[in-house]
Amino acid sequence: MQLSEQELIRREKLVVLRDMGINPYPADLYPVNHTSKQVKEQFEEGKKVVIAGRLMSVRVQGKASFAQIQDSEGRIQAYFNRDEICPGDDKTLYNEVFKKLLDFGDFIGIEGELFTTQVGEKTVKVKHFTLLSKSLKPLPLPKEKDGVIYDAFTDPEQRYRQRYADLVVNPQVKKVFIKRTKLYNAMRQFFNDAGYFEVETPILQPIPGGAAARPFVTHHNSLDIPLYMRIANELYLKRLIVGGFDGVYEFSKNFRNEGMDRTHNPEFTAMEIYVSYKDYNWMMNFCEQLLEHCAIAVNGSTEATFGEHKIDFKAPYARVTMTDSIKHFTGFDITGKSEDDIRKAAQDMGIAVDETMGKGKLIDEIFGEKCEGNYIQPTFITDYPKEMSPLCKEHRDNPELTERFELMVCGKEIANAYSELNDPIDQRERFEHQMELAQKGDDEATEMIDYDFLRALEYGMPPTSGMGIGMDRLIMYLTNNQSIQEVLFFPQMKPEKKAVAMTDEEKAVLTLLKSNAPIDLNTLKAQSGLSNKKWDATIKGLTKNKLAKVDKTEAGLFVDII
């Protein structure tokens, strides 16, 4: 492991501290009795407090210094006076330990009294301090000069990969995750107050059911069977309704072995709830009341900003059938049309479709391309064609449709709900039709039939309505984040590239490339100022380590960064 100069210096300080008899990682309990927030809110001149946190900044003024201590609640100023800390002749604790051996990022505990400075800042006058944990790696702290911030820790890949550092140096990030917890708490409270029961269902499943998605596959050695990471928990929750629960819900970690982008992560969280003796009309009312409650709990208001849009989660929400939506935005009426009719209409609209797509998939493509993005304010899209909803009850007034809704916000779905299909014979036929579509090549059709779930339905399931909400997408809307990675503590990342040891010449040429790539090879060589021998070794080293590449074009040889 190659250490930076600062990391080497910190390790040297570690040795000095130990030689002085100071344990840089003590095991003792530290008797914290206040947070920075409590100090400010319950401030009394002369009050004795014990706090702890990271040392984030220091202003040394000879025999006295001001420092900022950051804990879980924020920052508080601390005043270190040499003679207060070292009342005797030995000033080592201040002169050596505090001034020379502590670094930004170190955890320290301080005991002292509260006072207000001449400029009115609430401050802790330190009587004693203790090193609680030595930081061996410098925090990526931003620098400020003349009111301008430099070197802020903003690179997304670094921030997501080193979320621990991101949370320390970017306080606004922590606020997002506090709001995420508030959302979960508010939703739980709403369900619990309604009398519904939180449950847990298997993550490892013998059949990946409840949705159409590519699963992650593993193998159970003792049972010698394949198992699948959960893609949805729907079929298990319905089994519990069969078993006699009136209402069950779960915050479910789901896993789908599919693409990654700004709105999709292979591991995500969905909330699903099922309530017996209800239908999708009831669930629409329940959904809009739930989201109004959650928005207020998270932001103190039903309104939220997402990009350029102001969203209002106050109930009630508009309701539009899928048929009417498609007719409104395309002029095409899907009612009574055959699969071939719909495929031709989609092609005429310039939508990419193929022969593997069944009727439901074709309609879904038309809606997704031409309609979905137009719904900014919360809007229920209702009454989906039967082919799109294999687990949903047939519409009571139209056998071609189902009693289903999706809630659209800012052109994306955040909730999906049904009057659940509880006819075991109809359910079996729907599953078999899905199998036919899968064999035809539809990669979104269900490939396996859960016969145990069919057996459960044969015991009888009462009329039930169920709903799923994408928790990650919902918190994106409530915190104005365009990327799902911003609302996940640890989003999935590509493997980290190992650091490559470079010569000084390679570093210099790479620096030139970063600001000028792609650049003519001869121009880059001239700018580097290297001799022919050193230039050849340098460019070979950069290309060998896949840090740069040389492309041959009609205009000549150009060097680009990889």
C-alpha cells in the first residue's frame, strides 16, 4: 500500500503519541452528556458539559486556540487555553499534543464550561481534552479563500464509494438520509394506526415470483437446489392474507439482475401492503392520504421541489384511465384492437417494437413513450389491459381490462396497486399465458409458475387490494435528488480501479492530458519537455497501465485519457 506524505506523517504522530503514553484508540467509555445541538439549545453561561466529536478546524493564537468540533448533530466551537489545560509547569498537553500531534478528523472528547465570545458565539472553554481516535487518512475537506470554496468533495463516484467521508464533509448529504428515515417512520405510523401488521418474508426464494424481472441466482449446498434473490414479496404477503391476516405490509429489499442508471439500482427497497375486503378504488384514496401524510412528516409541507417542478402531494389526485391517456396523447383508441393493430399503431408512432411483444407489452410501450412523461403532478393511471397485469383482478365492467392503477409523479411510476386476483383458476390461466409469452421471447414475462401460491389461492383468499411503492424513488422526489445513488447509503458501484504507481514523468504527462485530451502526440511530447528516451518510456508506461491510449486518425496520432 503506497501512502501519501500526509498519511506517513500521521503514522509518525501515532508513534510519538504512544511513546508519550497516550493511547490513540482507548477502550474506555467516554462520558458524553451533551451534543452540539443540546449545548446551543440549552445554553447556560458557566454550565459544565462533556462533548465529543471530530476536530474539523483550528485557529492557533499563541497560548490560545479556537477549534470546531463536529458531532452527529452539527458543530460547536471550543476554546483551548494553554494555562487552563495545563495549569502546572508542564505545558506538553497543549504545546505538543494539541498543537502538533492532533489532526483534522481526529475524534476528541472535551470537558469544559460554556461561555459566549465577544462576537456572540456559544463556545466551550476546554478544561480537559482526550484523544479518542486518531485519524490516519486526511478528510477531503474543502478549502475556502475570500469566500470562494475550492476542492469541494463533489465527485459522485468518490462520494458514493467513500460515503463515510461524504457524510463527514458534506452535511447536506446526511439530511437526505435523515429524511429517508422520517419517511419510513411516517409510513409505519400510518399503517400501524390503521391496524395493519408489519411482517417479514423470505429474501431467498425457490421461485422468483410477484414480478417480471431477471433474478440473481445462488445455490444452497445442503439442499442442493438453486435459490433466487427476491424480486418481489407479493406472493408471500398474499399467502398471509389467505392465512387470516386482515392487513400486512413489509419494507422489502428486492434484487433485480438488470441494468443500472440514475433511477435503477440492482438492490432497492419497495413497500408492499395488502388489505383484505378492499378494492383498488379504496386503495387510491388510501394511497393519496398516505403520501400527503408522508410529505408533511418529511418536509413539513405537502409541497416538494423536484428539479424544475413543484409537486403537491395534497389529496385528492387526478384519475385517468390508460385508454383515455393513450387516446388523449396519440389519438389512437386501444379499445377492441388486436395485437397486430396495436403493433402497427406503435410502429406508425415511431416506437421500436418487435414480434416478441404481446398485446400488453405493446400497449405499455406506447404509454411509456407517448404518455407517461406528461404527468408531473401526482396522477392515478387506472384500468390497465388484462395482458399487462397477470396478478390483477378482471375489471368488473370490462373483461378486457383489470382493476389496477399506477401513480405517476414527474413522469415516473412510484406506486402500483390492484384489486388482487383471487380466482385460482383464472390465476393459473394467466400464469400459463405468461409462460407462453416468455417462450415467445418476451423477457418481461413470468418464466416460472409458483404452484404453491396457486395452492394457497385454492384454500380461498378474501377480496383484497394490494399496493407497492418504490421507496427510493419516493424519497428522491421528497429530497429533490435526480439520482437514486444520492438516496442510497451504499449504491452498487463498478469495481474500484487499483491505484497505479507512476513515475514523476507519467504524472506530469497525465496532468497535461487531463486538461487537453485528446491531443496531438507530437504536441503533447513538446509540452512535456522530455527527452526522446524518457518520452518513449513515459508514453509506454501510461498505455500499458491503461491510463492513456494512442489513436491513429486521418489527422495523425492523438493521445487520449482512458
